[in-house]
Amino acid sequence: MNEVANLNQIKALADKGAIFYVGHSGGKDSQAMYAAVTSVVPHDQVRVVHADLGDVEHANTKDHILANIEHPLMIANAFRLDGSPTDFFGLVRRQRIHLDTPTKKYPNARRDVPAWPDSENRFCTSDLKTGPIWREIKRDGNHEIVVNCVGIRGQESKKRGKKVAKRGTLNINKKASCNKRVQREAYDWWPIAHWTIDQVWAEIAEAGQTPHPAYAEGNERLSCAFCIFGSPNDLRLAHQRNPELYKRYIDLEIEVRSTMFNGASLADRINPTGE
């Protein structure tokens, strides 16, 4: 087993009765993180929570998660402020309306600004993953200490590596720590932030598990099937597996008057030569 970050601090929090919520997307990093966390935290102090992305996530994601965990699976769904459910398509449409609406700051609106998330404005992550997961954590009883475990790794990109180096791997979450009704210690923990990809695969193998089948088919990532950070190969594979979903993305690009990628449509990314 590979050692998790902040091991001594985590053991101290576990001794105090902290509840650890492992965010599981079905991807390799989540799967390895679950194996690592459960090796150092008592079984009854672990929860597993999946941010359900609906139609845009890979096929059989929840089945894969359930086959490789020994805990019940909590499902985190996304909702709008009025309580109605939303998804990725709804977020992009809402962003288009927001950008097209004149405000005091932008009296002429921002009709030429793309409605899609990007590396600087990842509202898909905050609205569909982080926010819903924290909502479920807060609803899961009045625990005095809660730890949100996230499978971020610094090796994934230069930007993420800098973020890990600057922020560290265990931080108090002030926003989630208290409110008028509940006093709690809330933490964000990145247990495998310092791991290499080889350590991730080794952890999964040592746990006697196999990764999601999409990896064996050639995928590098397992987020949304058509992710803004997906490689051209991942996008091509998603197109082959789900041409109906691909068409929905193409139609959405037309509807919101902007392409999924900066200056390139989803079709451009999948087939850059246009052949």
C-alpha cells in the first residue's frame, strides 16, 4: 500500500471520531483513494459519495463503484436554487442566459462570451460535484468532525501541481465548518495528491480490483464522457460508444452560440482534419 498524505494528522482525526467522505467518480484516482483511505480509517467511519452526473457520465459508472466498495453508496444530485434538478446541459443553458442578460456591470451583456466551462471557470465542477457532495455531507447527521476526501493528484497537470504545492493536502473548510445550527470541524483532504500514476494503478491492483472497463478500451480519464479536459482520443471513444449523446452536445453548441472548446467545436476536437 502507498502512504496517504498527512497520515499522522488523519489518524488523530480518526481517533477523535471524524467521519471520512470518499468522493468516488468511478475513475482510477477515486478507486485507488478509496482503497488507501479504508486502509487507515476504521470501516464505520468511512462513507462513499458519488456525484451523479446523469446522462453525461460513462456507462455503468455506479455499477463499477458498487462492485469495488464495501460501504453503501451515497448519491449527490445537483439542484438549482429553486430546488429543481439540473445537469450539465442545464448549466450551460443557464450560463448562456446569464451572459445574455444586461447587468449594471455589463449593460451591453456578454453575448460573445462562450457559455461553456473552461479551466478558469469550472462551474461544472462546483455546481455538479463539489457543491452537491458537500450538501450530502452536511445532511448526513450532525457529526462534529467531517473530512471530504478528494482524489486530486499534482501529477495530473502543471497547474494542479502548483495548486497542491501552494495549498497543501489537508485544509480546514471554513465555509462548511459552522453555521447557526451546527458547529463542526470540516476538512478537505487530498490523500493521494503526491502519488504518481504508477502508484494509482498499483494500489488498485493490490486491492484485488480492476479499473473501469473504459481504461482498457483506451481512455485516459473517466469524468464526463465528453469532458472539456478530455483528450481527442477520449472524445473519439465517447463518440463511438454514445453517438446519441455526442449529437446532444453538437446541438447544444448551436443552441448556446459557442463551441465546447476555445475556438473549436467538439467535432473539431474529435476530427481535427475534418475528414
